[in-house]
Amino acid sequence: MMITNENLTRDRPTFVTHLECGMEGDHYDADVVHGLSKAGRPLLVKYDLESIQKAVTKGELARRPADLWRYREFLPVRKTENIVSLGEIYTPIVELPKLAPGNGQLLVKDEGRLPTGSFKARGLCMAVSMAKEFGIEKVAMPTNGNAGAALAAYGSRAGMESYIFCPDDTPTINVREIAAQGAKVWSVNGLINDCGRIVGEGKDAMGWFDFSTLKEPYRIEGKKTMGLELADQLGWKVPDVIFYPTGGGTGLIGMWKAFNELKAIGWLNGKLPRMVAVQATGCAPIVKAYEEGVEHAELWRDAHTIAAGIRVPIAVGDFLILRAVRESGGFAIAVDDDSISDGLQEVSEKEGLLLCPEGAATYAAYKASLEKGLVSSSDQVVLFNCATGLKYEMPPAEKSLDCTKPIDYEALK
Ligand SMILES: Cc1ncc(COP(=O)(O)O)c(C=O)c1O
């Protein structure tokens, strides 16, 4: 028997009032297609929060199926029929008790359980649903892998044509899953900003809508559900600190937006979490800008790290990331590839949780922050593991046995 998910079938009231330039604050109409603002900066979706407060209660939400569409009143899709879904389930919060010092709590929000194996499903199900609402049929995107995989999946489900450009050292599994899920995909001998240039320069001639990170307004609304869901799962409370692997920064910006919207309607009280932007030492434009006390980051030259998802040399929403980090009393920190690999191994061997390299970067950053006294051992900390570790190359395991000969069991110990 087919189970009907009432989040996907029930029409609910929606509350988008307008969009606003994240930098200049000027207003843009809702319900029309937008890219960046006139100032060339990301647009943020604004809601009638007072009406949301009247329209829905925490108790009502709790009775709905536990998935991303539970939060419809906080999301931009107007018509239920335009929702493009592959089953965006709640992701678990997994505790790492062996690795938490003191009396604090170390938790991992494991986003690898989502469709296409990463949190990019949150952003892309929203952006593709909105594109469907606007009748957009052709989309293009630069990607380090996971976003492209999610666009391929949701785009194909919506019947759209997707054109996707990846740096040529994007993990092979990502490039292949993009192709397997029906998109057109190319490897490019450059970085994600070079791929972005190909999209930007080709979009008029090709009739593409540009789906680059933060160049359309709705991916961030999907990512916002990480914050809504986390607060919901913790009983409408928030942790002391959140460590987030930061590339383009949509997740960090989205969560900060979520917490502020929840605070505005009185669903969260007290201090919001300190937001920590984690980058790799081989590509740390946000960390550099944070340390220099400036509002915008510079292009990072020769970007390199094993954590492909956070290898983003320049981010159009840099000022929004830095604003969230500073407003929250958080910080930005970089970790090197060796500590990312060591962190990955430590968490999987001791706690049985296989992180992706970007997730492992947050664990390495947590350890470094503890040592530096930036966080306390009594804090409740949430690390974001944004993709399944299964998508990445693993260390070799090459021991073999000859089953035609007697087995030396002692030697197996
Ligand atoms: C696994 C993983 N972690 C983190 C990121 C960075 O995400 P954001 O663009 O929200 O900073 C990405 C982006 O590709 C990713 O794939």
C-alpha cells in the first residue's frame, strides 16, 4: 500500500512577502523570477512572520510527518503540486560520547542520510520546486560534486534539462552520479569559480537559468531547514556551538536565518548558537577575512584540499557568512588536510560513524578549538556532516586469504 505523506499532498498557507538584497536591503517582488540583486548580491526571502506565528503551532508541526516539508509555512513554495520531492527525511543527530571531553555533548547532524547522500538535497529540492513554479525548464550550475548530483536528481524528476560543470578533480563518483541521474555534465580544467564563469557567460545564449550557489534565492531557504529541524529535534532549543564546513556558505547563512526567524516568532528564547565557519588551510578565504576584520573575502589563489566541498576560492555571500559568524559570537577556523584525514579515521574507528572529509574537518576544527580555549568542554556542540562518507575514496584495505589452504586463525588477530 502506498503511504500518503500529507506534507506533500496537503495545501498549506504560505507567507512570503518579498525578497531583499542581503547587502543593500532594497526590496524585490515575490512570485517573479530573480537571480542576484541589482548590487550583484544574494537575495533573501522575507516572510510575514507575525502571520506564521498565528497560523501554526509547535504542537501542530509535531503531528506532521517528520521531513523537510513539515515546515511549509516557513518555506517559499506556494503550490503543493509544484513540490519536487525524493523523500527529504529528518536526519539523525548522532552523539559521539567517546570523543566528548568534560560534561559537554558532542553531536553530529548526519546529513548523509538525505536523497543523493548530501545536504544539497535540501537546497536543490527547494530551488527546483521554485523553478517549476516559475516554469523554468533549463538550468545550469558549477559544482564541486554534491550540489550537481542533487540538481541532476531533482531536475530530472521535475523534467528539466540540467547542465553541470565540475572542476576536473571532483570525486569521480559525483561526476558519474550526476550523469547517471540524467544531467549533462562536463569536467573542467579549473576551479569552481572557473566553472561558474562558463555558466555565467553561456546562460543567455543557452537559455539557462543560473543555479550557482546564492545566485538564485531559494536554495538558502532549503538549507534553512537544517536550522529549523535541529531546533525542532532538540525540543525547540539550540546548541551552544555549531561547526559548519563552509564553502559557498549557504548552510551557515540559512541556519542563522532560521534561528532568527524562530526567535522573531518566539519559538526560540535566549542565546542563539555560536556559528563557526570551518575551512581548510589550503582554501580559507573566509577565515582570512574574519581574522582581518573585513566584510568581504578576497579570491584565494591555488586553492587545494581533500575536502572538495569546501574548496571554494570566492563566495558571493561572503559578507553574509561573516555577518552570521560575528553576530553569533562565533569564529572562523582553518584545519589542514592531515588533521582532516586523522579526524575522519578517529571518528569512524572509535564511534563507527563514517564522515565525509568536510564533516571530518568540523571534528578537526572542534578539537583545535578546544585546545585553543575557543570552546569549552562543557558546551553542547553540533558538527555538520554534510554528506555520506560512502561517496568518497577510502583508505585501501588489501589483506587477502587463500581459501584453498588451511587458515592460520592466530595470524588474523
Ligand atoms: C559535503 C559538503 N560539505 C560542505 C559543503 C559546503 O557547503 P556550503 O556551500 O553551504 O558552504 C559542500 C558543498 O559542496 C559539501 O558538498
